[in-house]
Amino acid sequence: MSNAAPSAPPTSRSGLDRFFRLTERGSTVGAEVRGGLATFFAMAYILVVNAGILSMPDSTGGFLGGGDQANAAAIAAATALVAGLTTILMGAAANYPLALAAGMGINALLAFTVVQIPGMTWADGMGLVVLEGLVILVLVLTGLREAVFKAVPHVLKVAISVGIGLFIALVGLVNAGIVRPGGTPLQLGINGSLAGWPALVFVVGLLLTAVLMVRKVRGAILIGIVASSVLAAIIEAVANVGTRSEDNPAGWALSAPALTGSPVQLPDFSTLGQFSLFGAFEKLGPIAAILLIFSIMLADFFDTMGTMVAIGAEADLLDEDGNPPHTRRILVVDSIAAAAGGAAGVSSNTSYIESATGVGSGARTGLAAIVTGVAFLVAMLFSPLVAFVPFEAASPALVIVGFLMIMQVTEIPWRDAAIAIPAFLTIVMMPFAYSITAGIGAGFIAYVVVMAARKGGARQVHWLMWVVSALFVVYFALGPIQAALGI
């Protein structure tokens, strides 16, 4: 009797269950599909945002994809293609609920700094990204990247997760216009008040998602996104709110939730292959090019480390040392994605913290990542529908997930100043500097310095922490270093 039980489930379901370890991780196919879709909707904004950032001309007046004007459609299509393929690879190879897409911050660094250096073109900038991805891949394959990750103390990994929680909550509030620059560095809404229909959509979406979570409704986050998007579309159809501008501060943040024309269009892949591996070395010289690769690499290197820990913590997938399963596979896929993004002309692709939205909806395995990846591939054909979801409808999910991640703060021993101060700096620098990398760097440097000052503490610091902290000192002083070298 007992031997017959395992053969009861259907073979197809058993095979899927075994491959993704659904039962072992307390998940189901339905939960993974919901989680994968929730992650997609939470990060689908990158298709629009990346196209906007990379649509500006380089120092020579050239545009990505060729032509004499911006080709946002081609950038969006290639962004969706690389995000889809690399996210599917993450799900299949690493069995981890982590999605990838063009990295925010790195795309801005390329657009506003790298390709604006006299003589630099988009192809030269993307070549640096490809090289950066290949360098990180070598570090992974030699075990150095994983060794650095495992050398980080557990308390700092917890602090990284908590800091990212605050960071993505702030991102959600800023994207929705609930928090904006003003008379003070940040202020509530417009002149201290929540004004406009988009703010209402955010508040309704946030409260609806919170109520659904309290009532333990499955897929609460995805339901909140869909319901908020429908409400936003109705409001736009009736009130014609329009997008946010200097003359219309109460408009939608990025795009109005309205469809114009056909919701289906064939993808344009003219940005693929638009990169020059060594163009920057020829135009800037080896030292300047290496420093640029170094700055891009550090951002990719530690953003991914923090992101995969945060996702693993939220999904309860970390081991007793705070490491996720198949760490090396995760890092290999992430490294490949960085190079692939450059080769496709859409900037480095990296792991997305918005994956926590899917985890919050029940995702625990790579099946969710595959669902997200497929959604990105489908989005190549339905980019008008992707742009239909406004920031104000997707951002409540980021705030809710931020709350879930901050709950880990109780694991930090706050009465031990030598550990608590570096953890605190890690947490606060992420939202205050608007950078995950800056938070990690501040925490690492503080940890090494404080522990070295503690009696016998220096011996407790892994030698790799010393090396990485020294690199972060260079990273933080990159501007003065470049100025001193005349770069």
C-alpha cells in the first residue's frame, strides 16, 4: 500500500514537479504562473523606460538601430527579446524565481555619460558592456564571484535584503509620483498634497492589495495590478488626464493607460549586433576604457548579489549561511545576460528586484521565471498593451513587497554596534543614495573598518572582504580618480 502512493500523481505532473521541485518548495503550477505574471507586470515598465533612455543620440549624433532619429520600437523589441530569453534560461538552468532585463542605472550611465564622451558611439558603449559581462563570467567560472558572495557575513546579507526592501518601496512611491522632489529633497505629492487621478489609482491599488493580503487571497499582488490598470484606463477614458509634464504635474508618470491603433505590431530588431568590442579602447585609451568597464562591472556584480539574496530570503530558499541554491548557476546566467544585453544593443541585462513581486504572489521555483520570460517574448508583439499598465498601477506592488522584505530587520543584532552600524549604513544608503550598489559598498567598508578596530575583530574578516572593500573605495572615488588622470 505504501509503495503505491508515489505512482498516484499523473506522470506529466510528476515530471514537472520533480524538475522544478514544486512540492519540495511548497508551491504549485498555479502559484508559479501567478507569480511569473506578477513579476512581468511589475517590471514590464522597463520596455518603455529603457527605450526612452537609450533613444537619445550619442556624441556623434547617431542613434541606436541606425537612422537619423530615435527608434524606440526597435529598442523596446530587443529589450523584450533579451529579457525573455535570459529569464527563461534562469528558470530552466538555475530553477530560481528571478527575472532579468536591462538594468536601470547602467542604461543611464551609458546614455548620459559613456556615449557622450567625444567620439564615443552607441556601438562603442555597448562593446564595453559586452566586455564587462565576459569579465564577470570569467570571475564566476573561476569561482571568485561566488567566493566573494560567500565571504559576506550573514548579517550584511540580511541588511542588504532589508535595504532593498526600503529601496524598492521608495522606487514605487517615486514612480507613482506619491513622493517627489520639491522644496525639500523629497516631499509628499504636489506641494505636500496628493493631487490628481493617478495618485488616487495608486492609493486604491495599494489599499486593495493590502486588504487582499490580509484576507490571504492568492495572487493578491497580481489582482491589485490588474484592477488598478482597469481603473486607470476608465479614468483616462473619462477624464483625459494625459501624461505628466511641467504643465500637467498631476498626469500619468510615464504613459497614459489608453490604446491608440492596433495592439499588435511586428518587432524591429535593428539594434541587435550593434556593438564594437574595442572601439572605446581605440578612442579613449586602455586606462579610461578599463575604468569604465570597472564601474559598470561593480554595479552589475553587487546589484545581482543583493537581489538574489533578497529574493531567496523572501521565498525562504536560503541555506543557514544565507546562500541561495545553485548560486553559481544564477551568477553564470546573470553574467551571460550582461553580455547579451550589450550584444543586442539594449545595455547590460541584470537580475531584477521586482522578482520579489512574483515571490510575494507565491513563486518559489524557476517555473515562474519561465512564465515571466515567455510573457516578455509575447510582449514583443504586444508592446502597446505592455505600455498600457501605468506606473501608478504597478507601483503599489513594489511598496507591498518592500514591506515584506523589511520584516527581516529583526534578524540583525542591533545591540552589537560593530555589526549593527555597518548593517544600518547598508540599509539607509540604498534608498538615500538611490543605489543598491552604494548601500552594499558603504556597508562593506564600514564593516571592515569597524571590525578591524574591534579587539580580535580583524581576524574575523574574510580576506576577500578586504579586497572588495578596497575596490569599493575606488568605486566611490572614481570621479576624482578620472579627473586626476585627465579622463
